[in-house]
Amino acid sequence: MNTKANAIALKLLNLYRQEHVIIGGWAAVNPVFVNEATDDVINELREMPTGKNLIRHIENLRSGVTKMDSIAPELLPYGGQMMEAVPTVALTGTQWDTLEKAVIEFTPDQAGIDKFVGLDVIKNFGNEWPTALRTILAQRPQLLPKLETIIKTYNAYKYWNIASEVINTPLTERVRAQVQADLPEYETYLPLFGSAGTELLEKLRAFVSALN
């Protein structure tokens, strides 16, 4: 088993199964499937329950048979029995002004993240704000590159803070399993902090290996 590919495959399968509660629906999760489903990930999906359906869906997306905001009815998870629960996103003029100003003026540091996620217009979406904002700002695509910087910065500090806490906490099998599942995220974001991030990543790997 390829541990990294397995973790990514699990994440994609969870997105596939949870689409009905994700703001933005298929339009939000389909690009993730296309971008992250490498050959190794596809191989892992083949061994997982409903993984073959997700593989077919990804193949349909890549070939253009299925549009990026939809899925073939026969490939819907749970046989299509889960009701769509994606809320309609509608902002007032004041909320739009606040959001646009916050995106434009964002500074890529912890203070900038704290200020951004502390805005009422962002807190309305809870932990799903990244997906919600991608959907909302599709109406103003010039802001999307800046939004991706915000999300990347948010994830970088999120995983830095989690990793720092993990290596200072007694490591249990449950924590180890969670760290292993999230290892692709740590490997993506911790190096953004330079040598300090790389050092923290190596400590995290060592802590996880200690229980193997």
C-alpha cells in the first residue's frame, strides 16, 4: 500500500460521499478529484468500497463526458438517495463590499488570517468558508487568485499549529492515524515556512514512525 496515495484516496472518497453537505456541490469537489487523482491514488481507490464508481466519475470528468459541475446519475453516491443540501448563497450589498475589501487587503500572515476569518460574513459559513467563497466569487473571478492565496495561507498556519501541538503531546495510536491521513497536507503546507517548516515536518514523521 502506498501510504500517501491511500490517504489522498480516502480524502477523495470522503468528498465523494459528503458532496451533498458541501457548499458548492459537485462544482466545488470535481476539480479536486481531477487534480489529485494520480495513477497511484486511482490504484488505491480500486480497493475501496464505492471507489470504482468514483474512478468512473473522474474518468468522465477528464474526458469531458461529464461537466465539471455535475455527475452521471448512475454514479451518484448512495444511489442518489441523499438529498442535495447545498444552501443558496446570496450576499447583501454591504456584505459584498466587506468581502471584496477583505480579500483585496488580505495580508498573508497569522494576523491577516485571524482578521479575515473573524469577519461576520465569513463566520456565516462556518468551517466550509473556503468552498463557499469559491462559489460566491465565481461571480467576480478577478478575486479568485487572491482567494486561493488566502486559503493557502489559512491551511499553512492551520497545519503548522496542529503539527506543533502534536509533537508536544503524548502520541497515541488515534493521533498517529489522523496524522498519517493528513500527511499529504502537512507535506504541502509545512515547507512554506522554509527550514523551520521542513524541520517540523521531519519531527512529525519521526513521531508517527515511533509507533509503527
